[in-house]
Amino acid sequence: MNAATPSTIARPTNWRDVFSSGPIAPLPALALVGAVVAWVGALVGAIVVLLPGAPLARPELVFAAAAGAAVLGAALALARARAGQAGLHAAVFVGTLLGTLGVLGWGSEHAFGPLGYAWVVVAAFVFFPAWQSLLHVASVAVVYALAMVFDRGGVAWNAWFATVTALAGAGAIVTLARIRASALLQQLEEAAGRDPLTGLANRRSLQDAFDIELERARRTGRPLAVLLVDIDHFKRVNDRCGHRCGDEVLRTLARVLQASKRGFDLAARHGGEEFVLLAPDCDEHGAYMLAERLRTAVERAFADHQAGPVTVSIGAAVHPVHGQTLEALLHAADEAMYAAKKLGRNRTVISSAEIERAAELDVTGGGRVELAALVDLAEAVDMATIGNTSHCRRVARFAELAARELGLPAHRVEQVRLAALLHDVGTIAIPDEIERKKGPLTYEEWEFVRAHPVVGSRMLEVTEHRELSRWVRAHHEHLDGSGYPDGLSGADVPLEARIIAVAEAYEAMTSDRPYRPRLTHREAVAELRSAAGQRFDTEVVEALVRALG
């Protein structure tokens, strides 16, 4: 990359930076500034010759210096497109020589003679790092002393010292102004890329950062996640405690996002109560875990807040799976976030093929999801994972048979059947790449799978059958405490969950799977009985066996 490109322009904000930083503007622009300075110097020199006053020692030399400055300005203007650091240094040194002609023209003993050097020194401190500019001051000092020797036969040290220190002082003032101007420019640049209320990056900065990270992701083949975070019921917050309180909620959420994200993630305010987190090197699993960490951190931060409990819904999308541009990823994340809202808010949803179905869930005025809509979603999940809807329906049938055999009341049997039908609805949160994986899962992938009962449970919490959520959450718990997600054991595992566990195990064993053929009824019963008393409830196992004949 050429040194004259804007990406290499220095932004010095202290003396150390000024001593070592590069040019403060593109080199072609500096060359044009140098041309203007040379032309102004030429004009001043010509006017000095023509104006009346004290006679000049050699006016022809002053005029020659003015003419040379005009030529130097023309050369800089014409060559500005090819200007380089060496060319600008040469131009400044030529300016020093032209200034010396002016000194000789005035007469080296004249106080106004060295004023021509001021143009050169100011230009040097504007163009170059301070240490290079000081070298030009040193060259002026040497050439000025030589001019005195040539003109007078010796150096008037008092005049020489006063001139050199004045020029160095002028350079110091220029440097101070450069530091101040650069600091102000940096503040303006930062302000232009920041949201004024929260201090987070704004949409422009988000786009700039995404472009950089997208290029890196394409080059390295690493994933890039976009998380869309939306405050639940934010209008109620404003209505309840006022817009000032609402602004404080936004600022607090911004602080939580900054504290909870990884160091290299970018948090931005997308507008209103929506925030975006750009997470490089983050796949669907990582995006879900990061989003859940953010969500729970927000819950804790607002547990005792003056605005009352505040929660967020989060939708996540990952490049290249869900889109190739920021707009596409934000759209996918928005659909996932909208599905999270429909499923009861205060949750995370990863973009997937079933998100569109989830986003169409019917919600009543009380904010509850219709159970029929969740059934449709459960069937869609089955269709996406195994190609038909038989799994959830067969598990529901086996659970119903076992519940009847155990003598549960009719309404309880129906509740068990519904819970069994919806037992795997939480797998909507499992990324497609894990669902489709042929080989064994990693520990991290298993953690993702083990989270699905919790997701399904929370989805059922917003239906008219909230009691079903506890059974769905516990349907992978074992009597000996080796199950998940809570490690329950014995009587702590609800009976209904034990029924679903046995029904699901029997259905899985008697169905064809890509990794093994199905077992016969006799073989499946033998497997269930071998795990009875440890993994499964013995009474439930025997009830299902009797019901199946």
C-alpha cells in the first residue's frame, strides 16, 4: 500500500507521536499545499522588491529567489500525483536555498533577511515528523551561517542565535497546533462512529467493522456470527417510568453488553432498543452460548433495577451458513429474534430452516402461544431431522399407552400425550450442522444437544399448559441421577417425565437410524428392562410392555 493513501495518515495526539508519525495528509495533498506556500513566498518576494523603503543590498537576488519559488511551486503542483517523501524533502531544502538568496539580497546584517526561512520551517513541521523537521532547522542554521560568512566574512552569532531559536520556536508552535488539531480530528472521527446515548458503535461503524471481519472470515474460512439483541416490552418501560428511565435502561444494557462480550467482539446500537453484536470466529454453537451468556447477564443486571425486570430476546445468524452480507445476516438474525419473541421472549434462537415456521406462531392477546402452533413446529423439526413426522407422534402414542396402563386419570393421560408430542420441540435451537453430523459429536456439541430440553420447556411456559414444561425439561433425567439437564434422581424426576423417557427410548430403538438398524420388539423390551431401576422407572417399563402386548 502506498504511503500516500489515507489509511496510513497519522493521527498524532502527543509529542512522542509527532516525533515519529508519518504525514498528516496524503502526499499529493501536501505537495499541493507546498506549491501554494511557494507561490505565496514568490508573491511576497516580488512585492518586497517593488515596494518603496530601505534599499536592498542586491534586489536582483531577492527577485531571483521569488522567481525560483514560483518555479518550485509549479513543479510541486505538476508532480503532485507522483509526490513522495524524498521529493518533498528535496523541495523543502530547495526552499532553504531560495531563502538564503533572499538573505543575501536583503543583506545578511538586515533583520528582515532571514524571514524567508520561516516559510520553509513551517512547511517542514507541517509535512514531516518532528525529528525530520528539526533536521531541516539544522540545515537552515548551517546555510544561514555560511551566507553570513560569504556576505560579511564572519558569523554574527547573536543574530544567528536569535534567528535559529525563533525558527525552532515557530516549529514548536506548529507542532503544538498539529497535536491539537489531530486530537480534535480523532475525537470527531470517534464521535461520528459512536452512538451518542450508549457510547457503543453506530451502524456506520458496524458496517465498517463487518467489512473487515468478512474479508478475514473469507480468507481464513472461519465463521462470523451476528447477534441481534432486542429489549422485551421496551415500550412498557417507557410508559411505566418515563423516557429518561428508558434511556438509562439502554445505557445499562450497553454496559452489560460491553462487559459480557469477548474482547474482540463489537457491540453496536442498531437503532431504538435493538443492539447488534459482531462476533468473529464464532459458529452456531458458539453464538448460542455467547447469546445465552449475554441474556442471563442482562437478567441479573436488571433484577433490582428501578425500571423493574428487563429481559432481551436474541436472534443469531452465522456467515456463511445464513448469509454473505451484513444485510442478509441481519435479516436472518431478525427472523430468529422475532421467533424468540413469539416463543415467549427472554430467549435465544439460532437462525435455521424452521425459524420461518416458528415466527408464524399464533399468539393470543395474553401473550400465550397456541399449543397447536407448537405441535406444528415440533412436526416441522421432525420433518427436517428425519424426513417425516412419525417420531414425535409415535412417542406420544407410546406415552399415552403407558400412562393409561398406569391408571392415570383421562385428563392426565392427555397431558402426558401432549408433552410427549412436544418433547423434542426444543431441538429447534440445535444448529443444522450438528443435526446433520454423521460422526460422533464433540463435548461442546453434546452440550448444545443437552440444552434442548431446557429450550423446549421454556417454549411451553408460554402456553396454556405450563405444567407440561416441567415434564419436557426432565424427560432426559435418569433415576440414578446420570441424566440431564439438572441431574435429578429418584422421586425428583416427575412421573410424567419418566413415562416420556421410556416411550422415547422404545420408539428410538424400534426405528431405523442412519447409524444402526432398528431392534425387534423383543430386543427393545430387553434393553428397557436391562436399564430399569437405573435409567428408567421399572413400573413404567412394565406398564408399556403390558400395553404393547
